[in-house]
Amino acid sequence: MNNTPLKCLFVSSEVAPYAKTGGLADVIGALPKKLREQGIDARVALPYYHSIQGRFFDHDSHFLTSYDVHLGWRVQGVGIYEDDSTTVPTYLLKSDTYFARPEFYGYKDDYERFAFFCKAVLELLRHIDFMPDVIHCNDWQTGPLCLLLKDKYRMDPFYANIKTVYTIHNMKYQGLCGKEALDVLELSSDYMSAERLEYHGAISYMKAGLIYSDKITTVSPTYAEEIKTYQYGCGLDRLLGDKLYYKMEGILNGIDYDVYDPKIDPYIYKNYTWRSIGRKKENKVKFQEEYGLEKKDCMLIGIVSRITDQKGFDLMKQTVDSLWVMDKIMQMDVQFVILGTGEQEYEEMFKHFAYKYRERSAVFLTFNEALAQKIYAASDVFLMPSLFEPCGLGQLIAMRYGTVPVVRKTGGLKDTVIHYNPMTKEGTGFEFEDCSGYWMYKKLEEAYQYYVEKKEDFKQIQLNGMKKNFSWDEAAKKYIALYHGLS
């Protein structure tokens, strides 16, 4: 790969600001932009979901081309639209058959929808005369692209030298489907084997990406090691630990400082920096006023998260001193706010607590970017008790806003949050290791004691976090080195 500049196409089912359900979108919205700043010709391809059509650019004037895509006996047309108004050229692939639906995922034919997407992206390259050095694939939706490129397109000189990087954002979601996926991918029954795509009688799109990519990355160094173990490997730990370890690397995610910066954030009540951290308190006061919390100087605990078991919310239902952990937490003089959507049992649990502690809690079962920013700025403590966390962006954003994270010591949380040491004045938050409601409560209690009794130490933790550099600069340099190392 001697071309200058190096060319890289990011392929993802989600990209901020177009389509977002979680951190994947934030990564693909930020990393290519940073790579372009460092001289890489980075571009992005994603599905043109019906819900985003007309929201970001004039639809008709940005049409680029169209062509047919063959999936076994099926032939489906795809229209290509380019958003050239951003710093990163972005190609949106339109198919009313597959993407004109209310949700991004959750359909019985998801295996066919994303097989179509992967093949359409490969065909796209020829139509826009763009021959990337690297195609950077992300999560199960793009796993088949690595396979198709290596086993179906490699004989074509146009594709012969293209390499693939496959990033695991969350091992839990593997894109499992039936043997009918072989048909749409035009693969023989030989691929239904443990050495290839078979996973407990199903086809795994995640496995396709792992086996057929040239390099595997995860979104934090600790997660790269964790998924080689039975506890975190989701059934693929032996494949990763025994066979594919040689091509794995963990590169810590960053956050986009053009979006997450209390100095310029347009959504928060009062802008501030680490030098003017006293202004942060004004954000809490205004938040309390706007959302009906009792107006007082008590510790405000914030959560912005998907409300699922992965995020550790089952710990709230455990007991300490014969009380639910959440009740035990609320015995302290604290307020509590959560923003997110997810599993019904946890949503109902938080509705219960919102009613029980209605003057001291606010529960928003939705997602709203502006409200999320306000919560980061207003909260004193940010809680992330995740069972596992590939990287986590919430704790990075929280530290940027001077909000002290209380986290379980796993994955990217372990890599980014340093437990405070009052002797050295070093550290950015509080960690607990055992996956238990008791230890989550004890670390929140410790943070509370610092907030109430050791105010200068608490302020020091805030400042330590705000001064940390979690921008994409370092990660981008590591990805560039990785791309150049492919041969």
C-alpha cells in the first residue's frame, strides 16, 4: 500500500449523526473525521434508512448512481446518495425493500438485509471509482463483507489488494441466523462448518468477520483480552484465544471534542472549563429547576445508558441490609437521574423509583441528545455498573464534564477510570470489581463521603478527569499505523 494518501472506507450500520442507537455510531461519526485531519482519505458507507431521508441533505440533488445487486436468485436495485457537505465523504445506500422500515434492526430477514448491504458496498467501489487500501468493517452487520471480499471478489484485479480491518464493538451481538444465509451470500454448504461460519447450528456473521478479516480490533485493550476468556467470549473465546490471537489488537476509543466539550456545548445551561469548574454547579441548579428536583446542594447521581442487563441494572434489585440497593442508595442525601431506553423490567423498576422518590429523582425513558448533555453537566457522579463494557463512552464524556465516574472494573472502564488515591491526589473516579449490588453501593457511599466531607479531594477528582485527554488523536495514530502494517 504505497499510495498517498492511504485510502480507507468505513462500513457501518450506524454513523452519527445519521443513524444512532449506541456508541458504534459515535465512533464512526468521529474516527474517520480525525483520520482525514491526519492525511488519510477516509470515507464512510451506511444504509440509507427511511427514517433519515431528507433530514441531512436535499435528497434529489445528492443522487449519485444506481445498480443491481445479486443475492442468489434475488436481484435488488440500490440507489447511492452522497452527502458531500461534511468533512468526510459519506455514501448512503438506498433500498426501500430492505431499509424503508421503522427500526434499524430486529427483523427476521436481517441476515438478508445486511448481506445485501455488504455486497452493495463492494459493488459501490467500482461505480464510484474508489479503490480503498483498507475497508474498515464494524460489528456483525458487516462481517459478510470480509468473507465476500476474500472468497468471492479476490480474483477480480480491482479488489485483489484491498485489506480488511474488523472491529468488535460488542461480542454479545453476533448476527446469528439460519442456513438460508448461505443462499443469499451464494456460498456452498461447506461454509456450514465449525472452521468457517457455523455457531451451535447457526450461521454467525460476527464469525465471518473474525475469520476472514486481515486484522481484528476491539475498542479497548482490556476487552481484547477479556473476550479470549469463557466469561466474556460469548462462545467464541477459543477461536479468538487459540486461533486468531495473532491478528487481534485493542485500541481505546476516544470521544469527539467538537461535540463533547463543556466549554462550547450549546445544550448546557452554563459553559465552563476546568479553570472555571465553579460554574458547573449552575448547571445542576438550572437542571433541578427545569425538571422538578428539590433545589438543594446534594450529590446528584446521573446515568445516560441503554437500560439493559449488560449495563448492570440488575444490581439495583439486589439487597443490602434487607433493602433494595436503590433504596439503600436513596437513604443517602442524594438525587438521581437516568436517561435511556431498554428492557421493560428495568424501565418498570425505574418508573417505580421515580414515583417513590419523586422529589429526588427524574427518569427519562427516551433518548435525547440535548438532555444527555445537560445530565453530564449537571451531575456530580456518573454511575456505570456494567457487567461488561467493550469501551464505554459515558465515563469518558462524564470526566470531560467534571462528573466523577463510579464504575465496575471491566473492559474500557478499567482502561480509563483510575481509582482516586487521597495520598497522591491521583485518580479520576471510583471502581468496584465484584459484580454485586453491595459493592456498587459501597463505592457510591465512598463518593458521597468525599462529596460531603472531603470537598477539596472531590474537586481534585473532577479536575483530574477534566484534564485527561480522551480525544481521538492517539487512537487515530494507532489505526494509521495498523493500516500501514497490513501487507
